[in-house]
Amino acid sequence: MDVSLFSNQYLIRKMCTDDVAEVYKLCYKDSLYYQYCPPFVSEQSIMDDMNALPPNKEMCDKYYLGFYDGNKLIAVMDFIMAYPEESTGFIGFFMTDVSIQNTGIGSKIINDLCAYLSRIEMANVRLGWVKGNPQAEHFWHKNGFRETGVSYDAENYTVIVGQRSL
Ligand SMILES: CC(C)(COP(=O)(O)OP(=O)(O)OC[C@H]1O[C@@H](n2cnc3c(N)ncnc32)[C@H](O)[C@@H]1OP(=O)(O)O)[C@@H](O)C(=O)NCCC(=O)NCCS
């Protein structure tokens, strides 16, 4: 899959071990997110996330991506292709840099991604947000994601599973 087609505005590249410090610099500023989704981020937790896979998926299905505006990293996304079923894309994590939040950039990235996935005949995008996180819930609702009725308990919080049809 050509990830550069995920956005018609931003440069996108797969992030690797060398990029962990840069991803950390984006994430650690977002204390609100980690209040709802502890523990607080570390370079090690980013490295672990870069290597984490859901059941029955392989590294070739995983895209841990950085979105750049020029040289500036403005967003990070962990995307899994064809999970939990063939026609569904799964967003495991999405965060924009605090300095550009609430300017519409997150919505633009998600809408461009959905448009691309629709063009390649995917049917749904699925994800989870932490129950009670007002920012995440508002953002996903605003971008057309609806509760599937599924939720599950992690150690310190409950995850609501949401989905958007393409
Ligand atoms: C959620 C997130 C990706 C949105 O990115 P963004 O670039 O700010 O997105 P947009 O500017 O398109 O939209 C932000 C919306 O959230 C709303 N919002 C921001 N803070 C909020 C809060 N505390 N409570 C409720 N809504 C809030 C904004 O008002 C805006 O909605 P509006 O256009 O209806 O006013 C970004 O805030 C973020 O990275 N948060 C931390 C990580 C996270 O929660 N990721 C999602 C769960 S995986």
C-alpha cells in the first residue's frame, strides 16, 4: 500500500526506531490524553507500540506513520490494514501535535484517509477511544464515527469501539 496516498496535503512516512525521540516530543506534550489513557508515554512505550500487532496480523499490515508539514511532524498514526476483517482499516492510535490542535488538521487527515480507503474499496474504519475522554469522543463523533455497541475494559480505563462506514 502506498501510504503517501493517505493525504493529499501532508508528507507521510513510516516511522522506525530512529524516529522514536521525535514521536516522543510530539506525544509528551499531550497530558490530557494520558490522564485518560495511562501510563504516561515514554520512548520505550512508543517503541513497544511500533512493534505491537493485533491477533493474526503481521508487520506487513501495520503502518506506524508520521505526517509532516514541511519538516515539522504534526501527527502520528498507528494504522492496521484489514483488521478485524478484510474490508476494515483499524486506527490503533492517532495524535496531532498540541500546537496545531483544534485547527481542523486532525479532521482533514482522517477525512483524506477515509476517502483513500473508500477508493480502494474498503468498507469501514474502526477504532477505540477511552470512555469519558471528551476531546476524543467529540472528535470521532464529529468525523462520522459511531459506537458499535462494543466496549472492553483495559487495566485503568474502558475503551469504546467506534466505526465509520465508507
Ligand atoms: C483528538 C485529536 C486527534 C483531534 O485533532 P485536532 O487536529 O485537534 O482535530 P480538529 O481540529 O479537526 O477537531 C478537534 C475538535 O475537538 C474539539 N475539542 C478539543 N478539546 C476538547 C475537549 N476538551 N472537549 C470536547 N471537545 C474538544 C474541538 O472543539 C474540535 O471540535 P469542533 O470543530 O466541533 O469545535 C487531537 O486533539 C489529539 O491528538 N488528542 C490527543 C490524542 C487523542 O485523543 N487521540 C484520539 C484517540 S486515539
